[in-house]
Amino acid sequence: MAVVGDLRVLLRFRDFRRLLVVRLLSQLSDGVYQVALATYVVFTPEKQASAGSIAAALAVLLLPYSLLGPFTGVLLDRWRRRQVLLYCNLLRAVLAAGTAALVLARVPDWLFYLSALSVTAVNRFVLSGLSAALPRVVDGERLVVANSLSPTAGTIAATVGGGAAFIVHLGMSPGTGSDAVVVALGAVLYLCAGLSARTMGPDRLGPDPGVLQPRIWAAVASTVRGLGAGLRHLAGRRPAVRALAGMTALRFCYGALTVTLLTLCRYSWAAPNDTSGGLALLGLAVGLSGAGFFVAAVVTPWGTGRFGTSGWIVVCAAASTVLEPALGLPFSPAPMLAAAFVLGITTQGAKIATDTVVQTHVDDAYRGRVFSLYDVLFNVAYVGSAAVAAGVLPHDGRSAALIITIAVIYGATAAGMAWFNGS
């Protein structure tokens, strides 16, 4: 297969391999940490989480640092990205260890959320830095393949980390003790991710020395001007704008389906007091979704070659339009788990294409800002969809109206992208 040959060539780039290791360890840690948060909020026996409380938790964790996103981009375009990957992961290790202590101490929910927020806020610097650095370690010819392998491998690593967290959690007695152990495991992995960044030179990942601004306060003071410049730069890149708009709509759909799946696992497919059964089903769904991400990494280079990068987004959205209601409306575990696999392929396939469009149409000096804005759109769409789902979903998670609405959004996205591509 051509893809296998391209991957072999890609892995010969020494610094690409090193950057990939940082990504894998970082996102492996994210998977462990995120599952620990989910089990604590949704599956702790003492808690009776509803769709509303799940949406509220997502809002607390995502919205505040969505507002931070543009600021991280301006700083990323001034700080050495290798140093960002090193120190941010070390900081996350310390903060995650603190979260584990708070879980054991059974502190009020607001204090737990504040600690969790601090870890996920730092995550914006790491993920945006990884994406902005990727074109510095591969050549232009293989950027699509790099976008297939690197972010998708990171997502699979997060899935593996989540699966490991599920296994650890299921092997222990339900309660705060098992939650704290899993959070502490995430802290150790964050430490490993930070140390792995030291294998690259401090200046290797850019930005170029001419755009570095050593004084932090000067960089912060220029945030507003930098954000405006980034937006103006992006506005002149129509293909990137269209791809980001399409991916934002797909992310909205994915968020609503995530809340639906969580609610079904907690209250519909297992007895309300059987948290282990619901958690096992959720773990299986996460694993199948990760398998879908892997398939997306394999087929997307072919898909973008056949349909173009923007055309591949159209294909992914159109496939989701048909398959999401067909698999989701029965509200049974088997079809819904199949939907997790299929939508893993289409969502990740569209994301790979979107990453490539943005990277190829945005200049290196602006990539940090644009990818931070990309993250803001992702998070706001995700939280917004969670809020919509919370207002529609009944206690058991079965809402045909929500499934049909999501299918309509998928279809409108496919049609809109196809129209713009043809105009």
C-alpha cells in the first residue's frame, strides 16, 4: 500500500519521531485523566448524574479555557514550542497529582472542578503547540500523511489511555479511592511526556528566532493586536475558513452524541446502581471509536487524494448523515457501538483533512494563533451541543428528536461544503 510506504518514509524523520513520542505520551495521559474525571462525575455510586450535570461539567472544564485559547496562540507564536511541550507537561503532572489528593479528600465539587480546569487549561498549549510544530519536522509533500499519522496516533493513544483507566477502575472497588489512583497514574504519564520533549533541541520546533518575544508581559500586552492579525490572516484564507466551519459543525454533532452515549450507558443499558456495567459499555464504545480513528488514518490519504482535502470533509459529513440515524435510532447497545466506530472514522477523517487545509493555507508565523482559535471553535461547539442535549434528552438518554436533528446538521454541512467547493 502507498500509505504504508509513505509512513515508512515519514518515520525516517528523526525529529518527527521524537515529536510523535511527545504527542503519544501527552495524549495517553489525557485519556487516563479524562476517564478518571468521567468516572468520578458520572459513575461514582454516590452521584446521580443527569444529562444536565454532565453538560455543566463539560462547561466548567471547557468554556473558561476556550476563552484562553486566543491568548495561548499569541504566546505560542513567541515562545519556543519545544519549551512549551516540556514545561506544560511537567506542570500538568503537578496539577494532576493535586487533583488526586482532592478526590481522596472528598472536597466540594467546585474545588474539584477548579483543579481539573487547571490541568485541561494547560492542555491547550500542548495540543496547539504539537499541531503548530508538525510542519517543522516533515516536508511539504508528506504533510497530509503526517496529519493522518500524528494527530490520529495521538487520539488512539488517548483511547488506549482511557481503556487502561477503565481496566484499572474496573479492577478496583468503586469509589473515590479508585478514581484517585487513576488520576495519579495520569500525573505520572504527564511527567514522562514532559521529559520526552528534552530529546529535541530547544529551537528545533520554532517559531523562527526573529518572531520570538522573550518578555512574557510584552507578549501578553500584544495579545489583542496579535489576535486581530491572526483573524485578518485567516479571513483571507477562504479554504481554511470553510474547513473550520465544517469541522465546527461536525464537532457539535459529536458532542451531542457523546452526552447521549454517556446517559445511555449510565441509565438505559445498565441498572442505575450498576456503575461497573455502564462503565464497561462506555469503555467498549471508547475502544471502538479509537479503532475508527485508526481506520481514518489509513483511508484519509487515499480519500484526500481521490476527492481533495475539502471534498473528503464533504464525504465524511455525507456518510454521517446516513449512518448516524440508521445506527442511533434503535437506541440499542450493538447499533450504537457500531455508530461509535463509524463516526470515529468520519469525524477523525474530517479532522485530518481540516488540519491539512489550515496548515497549508496559514503562514507559519500565524499557525499558533489559528490553531488556538481552532480549539476555541471545537470547545464552544462541544459545550453548546452538550447544553442542547441536556435540554432535549430524557433521563434514560433516548431522544429520537435529537438523533434526527444531528442527522440534519450533518447533511447541511455536507451540502454547504459541496456548494462552496463547486463555486
